[in-house]
Amino acid sequence: MAASALTLTFVRRLSWRPLCKIRQAQAVYIPSAHLHMTAAAMQVSQKDFEKAQEQLKLLKNDPGNEAKLKLYALFKQATEGPCNAPKPGMLDFVKKAKWDAWNSLGSLSQDDARRKYAELVSSLVSAESANQRKDASPEEGKRDGYETLLVTSKNNITTIMFNRPDRKNAINHKMYREIMKALEEAGKDDSTIAVITGNGDYYSSGNDLNNFANIQPGEMEKMAKDAAVLLKEFVDHFIDFPKPLIAMVNGPAIGISVTVLGLCDVVYASDTATFHTPFSHLGQSPEGCSSYLFPKIMGVAKANEMLLFSKKLTAAEACAQGLVTEVFPDRTFQKEVWARLETFSRLPKNSLAVSKQLLRSLEKEKLHEVNKRECETLRERWLSEECVNAIVSFFQKKSKL
């Protein structure tokens, strides 16, 4: 007899009994069907899992260490089950991050791990395809030679747009160097003003902590030294920029993307923007000349609350404290700000440049001194046990699904 007919006959025979007894009797039969369905689902899951492994090989771009940690953990969980490897030493950074990612999955079943692995690969493939479609449509005045930025020049305005929306515009090493290159070019071209903004929902989530991944314990000192040199050079470019530099903060801003706002001449923000400098949470210290400029801009008490205790400011709060020039409703942000920028761009550019340099010259030497001291302090912090533990903890939290 077919399963459906058997079930119907079984229920009819019990139809005269109380409802609770019908449920009990049905429960005896249902597991056999459930087992059949589970076996089929597992077969599909295994098929998707194998297909995902092939799709992963087709990715042209590195998905980033956060995604790779998740993929590693899910693959191990799917093929071996819960983490059974001994915990690596704290200074074995790469192995520790991998172990934490795998261990964070706990008792997740192998079937669920296969499914989550396939879903993650699918999202990575879709994101890359979307970026390729977007890049295939060149914008007017777009400058070539950038992978992490969209740099355009139009109507006397050079726009530098952070372009890693899938990573919340986090700034990796390549992006640091490309921003410096873009500032150098914008400082020498025919534009009257330069604008910095972000592509997508975020302005920038700040320093990409994946910059600290894949570093062996013996390479930590070299990493800290090189990173300090790169950061100093990066901030120097903002200090020395010769033209009016305007930040269009289109969404949340974190870390270095917040601190260098003090070196911009005007800061316009959407009302969806927030401003967060979580240095203490990461065992680090302020940069971007914020240790000097923020107390001058917003007062010592407010600056301490933000830089020491990581208070996140809304756009309205940042405006009230002087960090932001003006706040606009998100729905009209682009339209209103660009109308104003176009008005600025028609002003005499040499006059603007001379005035900007005059204003900056009064403190340029001091700013370079502060930048050097901040970078030296950060170099020490990056080698501290506090900072290493904080970054390991960050990766562990990010690897949880």
C-alpha cells in the first residue's frame, strides 16, 4: 500500500478516539517519512556543497580574510564535524584565528554547515558579479588605474569615492596607497575643489583589520613598523593637500575615516551618518591628528569621551560639537550637497588655494609633529598583548554566523 494511503487508513481507524490519542498514534508513523525526507535533504545539501566548492574556484578577486575564515570554518565543520583540534598558542595569529572560527560553530550539524557554506559562496559570487557589471559602465570623467576607488573629475570638482561597498569601504593597504595617489593627482589637476565620499550605505568602516591577518609571530615587528610608516604618509597627504577638501559623509564612519575629518576643510553629513572611534576597544590609540585637533574642535571633555571611551556620535551630535559643518536629510543629501559644491567650484580656484594654504600654514608644522607622535605610539600598541588579543577577539566574533 502506498504511504499516503496507509496514513489515511491509519488515521481513519483512529478517528473515533480523542484528539490527543490521534496525535500520539500519528507520531508513531511520521518518523519514517521524516527520515526519508531528511535523507533526501542531506543528499541535496551534499550536492550543493560540492557545487559551491567548484564555484569558489571561479572567483577572480580575493573575498577577504573575514570571508575566508568563515569558509574555512564551515568547510571543516561540514567535513569533520565540531572542532576537535588543540587550541594554538596566542601568538600563532593565523592558526588561532582559524581555530577560533571553527570552534565558534559549536555543535552546528554537518548538514547545516554544508548549507551555510553553499549560501556564503553563492553570496560571494553574486557580489563579484554585481561589481563586474557596475565596473563595466564607465562614468563620465572616470580616471583609470584604481581598484578600490572611483576617481572622477567633472565641472572643476575631483571626486574620490571609496569603492569597497561589500566591505563597508574598509581601508586595506591598497586603498591607503590609492587614496594617497588620488590626493596627489587632485592636488595637481585643474579642479577647484576635491571631494571625498563613500559608495554604498557606509562612508567607511575605517582600517580593515584584515590588514593584520596572515602575519606570522616573527613578522609582527616588521608589520608594525611598515604600518606606522604607511599611516604617517597617509595622514601627511591630508595635512599637505593644497586645495579645499570637502568630505561628504554619506553613512557611518569609523576610525581613521573619522579622525582625518579634522583635516578636511568642510564636512557635510547625511542624517544617517554616525561617527565612531573605538580605539580603546581594539587596544589601540588615536590617529589622524585627532589627539590634537579633536579637543580644539569639540572641547577636551567631549573629545575625551569620544577618543578614550569610544562614544559614537550621531550626525546631529557631531554637528553640534563642531566636527561636522552641516547635516542634511538622507533623501536630499546628494542633491543639496552637490548643488552647493557646484557653486563652490565656480569660485576663483587660485584664490581658494592660496587662502587654504594660508589657513593651514599656521599649524602645518604642529600637525606633522602630532602625526609622527601618534604613529610612533600606534606602532608600540600594535605590538602589545592587549592589541593582539583585541584583534583576535574581533576575528573570532566576525567568524560567528
